[in-house]
Amino acid sequence: MTSSAATATAGPRRGRAVGGLLRGMPLLPAVVLLAVFLAGPIAYCVYYAFTDMQLTGASGTHFVGFDNFTRAFGDSDFVNAVVLTLVFVVGSAVVGQNTLGLALAVLMEKATRPVRAVTSTVVIAAWVLPEVVAGYLMYAFFFQQGSLNAILRGLHLPQQNWLYTLPILAVCLANVWRGTAFSMLVYSAALNDVPQELVEAAEVDGAGPWQRLWRVTLPVIRRSVMTNLMLITLQTLSVFGLIYTMTRGGPGNKTETLPVFMYQQAFTSSLIGYGTAVALVLLVVGALFSVVYIRMLKMEED
């Protein structure tokens, strides 16, 4: 009797297991592609980060353990790249894109339809440009004989070589110009979810525009704020083409962020192992930012 009951119970279980496998079959091609083209290269890079692989001059590749990471943290150029990366991320993404995107979204909410259409077109046009094209446009704007100095000359104001005297500021402003559209779209969608009753009640109570924004709007859209900050931070951490097109990391190493430093080491100096180790550090930095933002989102939920 017990054996019959066990057999009767096992039958439906096997049926459910087979049914689950059959339902998962359509996902198999995607899983294979992710394993081959994402997980595989990442695993290969992790291996290279612990070797002395070079493009030229080396007779073979040898396992060197943590030597590449030890060398990186003892390298003043690497430390400089980390500092510049943090300045670039905070200046152009956390402060620049985030603040300007929110400001544009708030202003466009009250603007007429033609103004919204023109503003959206202009801002989004910069976002959809390829990174290299945007870099060349910003180079043409900031370099010594560029558009910015031509405007200043017309206003009888002093000019300078912006890419030489203030290079990190120039690339930060270029990234703000190119990436603000994403934040603007996120906040435009979030503002549509703000209950108008709350805004009207605050207005009746005498709250001004800044008070309504700070005490009503931002608390309601705080989850969108954190999500936007996480996404633009990760996007900005990986910016390479814009900076390399504008300055190639120069003058000297004044705009050599981690992606540019990694490229210089791996492909200019032919130190693939060392460059890959720097890439892993960049990956860890991105993961740390993600963890911080996710923890802050969970704290908001609690």
C-alpha cells in the first residue's frame, strides 16, 4: 500500500518536472548565447588579469597571481585615473546629468507643447549621436579655434585653450550635454505619477515652487531618482570614446579616466594582463556603486 502511494505521488512530480523543462526550452538559446558571448569572455578576462600576457615582446604567458593588482595600486598613474574617474562620474553624472535632467523635466511640465517638442528634440538629438561623433563635436566646440572661443571673442571676453587649461571640466560638460536626455526622460515619466492633489494641497497651504519640489515632488519620485542615479553612474563609468576622441586622456594624464588608462596599458603599451586587471578593478567599482544604490532603494522600501 505504501509503495503504491509513493508511485502515485512520484508520477505527478515527474510530470511537473518534465513540464518545467519543456517550458524552459525556449530560453535555452538565450542562455547559451549569454554563456558563450558574455560569461565566457568575462571568465577569460579574469584569467588574463592574473597573467603577464603581452601583445609584443613576450615569448609566453605566465601566471603571476596578484602582481598586476599590486602594481596597479602602487602606480601613481592608476591612482590618478581612479580620482579622475570619481570626479568625472560625480561631476558629469551625479551632479550634471541628474540635476539638469530633473530641471528640464520640471520646466517642460509647465511649458507649451511647441516648447516641449523643440526642447525634447534638441536634448535627445545629442543623446542618440554615436559617442565618437559627439566627441568630435565637443572637440570642435572647446578647442582653441573652436566655437566657444569664437562666441567669447564676439562678446569681447577672454579666450583660452579649454582642452589644455581645463580638460576635465571640458569632458565633464561634454558628457552632461550628451547624457542629460536619459535623466530628462526618466524624470518626465516619474513626474506624471505625482498626484496633483498633493501639489495643489501644498500650493493652497502656501508652499512655493521650491518647497513643493523639495517636500512633495522629490519624496514621491525618490525611487526614480535612485534608479536614474544608478543607471547614469554605470553608463558614465564606462565612457571611453567621448574622452578619447576629445583629449586621448591628455594633456599628460589630466583626463585619463580608468577606461582610457586601461586602453593605454592594454593596447598602447601592449600589457594585456595589466590592462585586464585594471578592467576588473573598474568592474568592481561599478559593482560597488550598484550595491550602494540598491541598498539605498531597499532602505526606502523599509
